[in-house]
Amino acid sequence: MTVFIPQNELSDENIAAAGEILRRGGLVVFPTETVYGLGANALDGKAAKKIYAAKGRPSDNPLIVHIASPKDAEDIACTNEAYYKLASAFMPGPLTVILPKREVIPSATSGGLDTVGVRCPSHPVAHRLILSAGVPIAAPSANLSGKPSPTKADHIRADLEGKVDMILDGGEAAVGVESTIVKLDADGTATLLRPGGITHEMLQRVLGRVDIASAVTEALPKDARPLSPGMKYRHYAPRAPLTLLDGDDARRIAYCQKAPADTLLLVFDEETDLFAGHKVVPLGKKADKQSQLHRLFAALIEADAEDPRQILAPLPATDGLSLALYNRLCRAAAHHIKKL
């Protein structure tokens, strides 16, 4: 049975109980500023395997390890100057840095890789939980593998009830998409593996050159091994097929207006009255990319609940915060893009 702790009951006693669950090898869902995480003791390979089982997640998809303070990375990874530059600029916050792992991190946590993703979340409940557990917490997003990531505790209960020991409700996630992931190599190369609330441009202002992995905008080959979560598999996807529309606003709107009635439309807030006879879900204001990031996964979950035959959505640009929108929607659509 899963214990659900409402937001108004996040007492020290309940946080301590959640920490004890993690120490003894159990699973706890907890809030972060990005999305909700499904946590286990990162130092316990058996506990990490429970995450894969609960999510139905492929075992070669590595887990991110959450720590209370940037300096705690020393215990689990081989840090460097670039890591501390990033930590100084963005931690605590929505950034994961991939570094060579120390032996204390089991293969089950790292997805069989010799690296580990390190993240210091800024959400106060996440911080309290890590301190209470006394161990780093391995945590992917708290959804069934491939489905949209949860930004509210209510998004989780139907999928993970009975599969986890406790769910901590910390309110709605502020960012709305998972953390930005950067890999740091020994030769000083920095590569963006997953865009998020910290943009490519922001990273380059701190580190100088930051490469962008091809898998950020393209499908990873089937035989390639993912270096971070979200690179290889169809992710964030509703049940109905999603198509992204590549064209100017006028063409996109006209195309959507002519779509079959059982098509659901993801549209900008300003456009919701333009599609009589269609179900629409707002994506946020067109000019406000931050609001679109915040809304994205909730919008996909809401679209899923309508059980449409198909879903249409605008194709985002690939600069600034739009790159994170592009990456998530392309994976949700399995790169199905229609040129208008």
C-alpha cells in the first residue's frame, strides 16, 4: 500500500519516515523544481532496480543522483573545475552534470555506464528528504516509462499506486520539464545531452563552448547506448499519436481547423477560440516560453485524458528555452513532423 502525504502534512516526522524508507531500500516519490522524482537509495543496487521495475524502464537508461549540496558530488563522482563553475552558477537548481563515477555508485544506478549524473535540486522538500535519508537519492521522473513526466502529485497516483512506498505532495513543479543535462569529459569538452530550464546559451556563458549532442534534436540510433535519461526511447508520450506541425501560424491554424473532429489540438492560449468543434488544450502564451515549459507535460497529460484519435501541436524553434520544448515534443511524437 502506498502512503500519500498531502502538502499540508509535510512535517519533519513524515519527512523522516520517508528518509527511513529510502535507507531500508524502499521507493519514495518526491517533488523537485523540475518534475516529480521516483527515488531510491543511489548506493543500493537492489533499490535502484526497483525503480526500473516500478516504471517499466529499460535497464540501460541511467538514473540521475540527487545530492543535498554540490560538494557532495565528491563522494560519488570525479569532479573538475568545469563542474564547480556550473555548480556556482546553477546549483541548487535544474541542472544535471555527468561525470566519471566512483565505485560507490552501483552499475544498476548508472545504467551500466562508468559515469553518473549528479544533480542538486532546489526544491525545499527534496532538500529535506535528501538530508533526512542521509544517502544520495537516485531518481528519474515519477511516471511510467515513456509517458509524460508528472508536474503534480495527482499525476502520479493512478500509475504508481501500490508500486511505491510513499508519495510526498509538494505542490506543482515550477519549471515543468526535467533538468538540463551536461556531460563533462576529461579533455574539457562539454556536451549538452538534454535541454531544460537552463539553456544552451546560459551554459556557454559559463563554460565557453558547449557542444549539442545530435540526439537533442534527432532520434538516437537503435543500437546506440543512451548517455543520459531521455535520449534513446520514445518519451513523454500520450497514448494517441502526436504530430508536430512545421509551418507558419496561418498555415498551422488552417490545417488544424480542417482536422477531423476526433483530433485534439495543442494550441497557444491566444488561439483557443479559433477551433470550433475541436477539443483544445492550451500550451501557454505564444511569446512566453517559460509558461510553455511549465505547461507542457500537464498539457500532454490533459490531452491523454481526452482519449483523442490523434493530437496535433506546433513544432517549436530550436533556440533558447524553445530547444527544450522541441526536444520533449519531438520525443513525444517519435519525431513525426508534418511540413505544411
